[in-house]
Amino acid sequence: MFETPHPPGDVLTIEWRDGAVVMIDQRRLPLEEVYVTCHTFEEVAEAIRSMVIRGAPAIGVAAAMGMALAARAARGESPATFRGTLQDATKVLYETRPTAVNLKWALDEMEAVWRREDLSPGEVTEAMVTRALEIYEDDVASCRAIGAYGAALIEGEQPVILTHCNAGALATAGYGTALGVIRSVFARNPRVRVLVDETRPFLQGARLTAWELLHEGIPAELITDNMAGHFFRTGEITHVVVGADRIAANGDTANKIGTYTVAVLAREHGVPFYVAAPLSTVDLSIPDGDHIPIEERDESEVTHLAGRRVAPHGVRVRNPAFDVTPARFVTAIVTDRGVARPPYLETLARLAGGPGKEV
């Protein structure tokens, strides 16, 4: 009972196994496939903070499972102490990666369970494990829906899709958002080809996206970030598909640093730029991208490469992990409930209110 139903054939990102959270260590990919087992919410928080697991939807799933671990550890306490522990765990987990709104969404979902006063700590714990597994299952289903909706937008006999960072199975509970679209396109048209931005400084594209596409047998070529302009100018790129960590009510989108640059290039060259993300990534509580907090990470990610220093000692470093792409550069936002097009202030709100295909 209470085991994660892992989709066959997909990359294993995270699962609930024997009362623990097991996740692939994405820092070790692609050279080693190593798994980390977390028995406490503190260990889950550290795994999120240190990028063992990353990607907005996957972080949300991890946080939900982390809260389930916190409940299991405190279920023998009094109701007041039990809820105090869960409140502390919520705070610790929330502070690990502030840009990804799926993290807050998942913690809010779990809080709705542990705040129930009609249940004993033991009953709440069981309900929290159940809810965490539902969030996992819902994420896989959402990704497959995103893939189906997005594939319908990719036209042409031999499309060439540029993607940035990693928005694949490794960034979700399974299948992926941007790579979910690419997987769905490949299932219909094996002549599709993918250009993979390496995505400095953490190299999610080179290490993770390239690994996933090879794993799936999808034709792909790795390029450095500063090569994208060349391939736009030569007309080779036909579509751009990226993921998102938070989408504001007006459609402004925070994604991995460098996405804004790609969006500007796509607009200049008339290439459609699609954002693929579940509706849980849409934050209708903030009006625009200026209100999205941008995480700045450790300078060693910039000064070092594979553990070796490549920059001079003493140089000052800036390392924002994300940038914001204005809504005017986004052709469409592909969600698990359908495709939103401008004006996003209206269409995203409409999709959030219920199912739809294209608005």
C-alpha cells in the first residue's frame, strides 16, 4: 500500500517507496545513475535546495512527499505539537526554491489536509500520504495532456524544435512538459529533430535533456547557448518549446536563465515560441513578471565547471537562476487544460476556471 505507480518506460524521477522518498540524483547525470533516499522532510528540503531534484513540477511533488514524511515522524505527538511540526516543515520546504510556484501550490494542498481538526494525527498522516500520491499521479497525467495539446501546434514535415534547460521527465513526476510536447510530436512524426541548448551555468540541457532524448531515441543535437542565434538566422529552427517555473496572470513567464534571450531571438525571426506548463504553474495572484521572485544561486556554479575552477579567484559573480519572458513574446501557453493565447489575462483565468482546449 502507498507505493508510487511508476509509468513503465519513463525516466524515474521520484517515487514514494516503503515510507521514504526516492529520487534520482540529477547532479550525477548523465555519467552516473544514482538514487537518493530521503527519510525526513529535512532531507527532502536539502535535496531540493542542492538540486538533487529540480524542475517546478518535480519540486512540488517532492515537497508534498516531504510533508508526508513530516507527518509520519510526528503522528505520535499531541494534535497541537503535530500541527506545529507541520507548520515548521512547510516553512523549511517553502524556502528551498522560492521562484517555482508549484512548490507553494503543493504545500498549500498538503496544508489543507493537515489543518483538518476532525481527524487525529494518525488519520491526517494517512490522508497526507494519499494526497501526496495523488499529486504525483496528477502530475504525470497533466504532462501527458500538455504533450497532446502541444503536439497539435507543431506543424511541418520536418520540424526542428529548440528547447532550453530541462523540462522533461526529470523535471516532473514523469513524461515532462516541454519534452512531453516533443515526445508526443515524435510519436506522430519521427522526422522531428531537437536542438538542445546546453543551458549554462548548471548545464541542465547538456546533462539532462540530451540524456533524456537519447534515452527515448529522439533525434537531437546539443548546442551551446550562444549558438542559438546562428541557427535562428539560418532558418533552421521552426519552433521553440520551453517549460516554466512560474507564470504570472498576464502571461509573463519565469523560466531558466537564458529563456528570455531565446524568446527575443524567436520573435525577431518569426519563430513561434511556446511555453508548456501545468496550470499549477500559473500564479493568478501576481499581476506580472515584475512580481516573480528571482532566486540567485551560489557563485560556484559560474566560477566552476565539473568541480574545477575556470574563473579567476576574487572575481565578483552574479548568478540569477531565472529570467522573465514578457507575455508579448509568447505565442501560446500550453497547459494540461488546453492552449491559452493572448490576451493571457483573460485566457489563463478562463482555463483555470475549468477545462478547455483553446481559448
